[in-house]
Amino acid sequence: MKLDLLAIAPHPDDVELHCGGLLLKMADQGYKTGIVDLSRGEMGTRGTVADRNNEADLAAKILQTEVRLNLDLPDSQIGWDHKHTLDVVEVIRRCQPDLLLIPHETARHPDHRNASTLAWDSAFLAGLEKITTHHPAFRPKQIIFYYTHYTYRDIGPSFIVDISLYFDRKQKALKAFKSQFYDPESTEPETFISRPEFLDEIEAQNRYYGSLIGVKHGEPYIIREHLAIDDPVAYFK
């Protein structure tokens, strides 16, 4: 398996929320994309593991990913065991992504913070020949951080991707997770993301970042390295 872009998320629905537009755009341009969910989201207030599995499969079809995998790490305990690192090293080596999307460490949910560190460290370790797994050593060319809840409030993006043509399909992928988001017929407890306003807030965020680059909807991303531009004239044409 060789992917152009792999998104790692702590729970099913995180990718759809925070970088679904980019995955759709890249798939539409012919790139091979994939998702790795670290856990089944089994500690979530709403829905069951079976619900989340079915919803994740449907969302992956909407996002047109080549593969969606789940590492079955324990929800709410991601990154607490060295085995978690080896599991992520193995999946990076298996998928061989040129670009690796991971959550930013400035996050509301502890699993998001821990997943960020776990994925960042594993991407480096995946390139070390003396760490033995079923697949040979491989290191992604670039790590890109996607925003989660607190990141929007605190940190400016390195770049913004125009997802205007893909926003409706991103919303469709989100709504595949019927157990997690607003459902007027649900009798389960209300959560932060099941409020009726939550998906409106996601659209408002995407509209805001789109407005910064003169388009309808945008998704923000962060890289830690400085970009090298050899020909500014060609770059900005």
C-alpha cells in the first residue's frame, strides 16, 4: 500500500470534522488518501461501537478514501503504552504516506493532545531501521497538523486550503455519524458536539478561514517547519 496522504485521528468522526474537505479535494485530484482511527470511540457518551464502525465505513466512502483502518487503541487512554507507538509506526510503514495529517496538540480533548504527540513521535521512529516491525522503515516527507477545537481559538494557520467545492460533501460525511451529531429523534444525553448549533459552528469556522483567502470555505493547517520558496514570482503567480 502506498498513499499520498494519510490522516490519523483519535476517534472516528475527527477526520471528517477537521480535514474532510482536504481529503475530498485530494481524492478528486487523483491522489490516494487514507484514514487511521486510533480508537473505536467506545468511551463516547452517545452511540455504540457498532454504530461508529458503520458510520465510519459510510463516511470513508463519501470521502473516497483508499483505506480506513482502526488500531483499536483504548479510547481515553491513547498514548499511555509503548505498544501504541509501535502500532502507529507499523501503520505508517504499511501505508507509506508522503503527507501525514495529525491533530494539533492544542486541543480540548486529552486524546487529541496525546494522539498528536503519539503520531509526531511515531512518524520519526518509523524511519529508524533498527525498530523492527512487519514493514520496512519509512518516514513521511511532511507532517501537517489539522485544527481541533482549541486550536481555532489560539493559533494562526500556516496555510489554508480552499474547500468551497467540497464543503457540502464534507457535511454529508459528517452527518454519516448520526449517533454523534444532532438528531431530534435521539433520546441520548446531549453532548458538546450533538448540540443543534455545533455543525453551524463548523460551517462558520470554514467560512471564516475561507474569507481570509477570498473563497467561500477554507480549512486551516499548520506545519512546524519554514517553507523554502526558491522562485517567489512563480509561486505567487
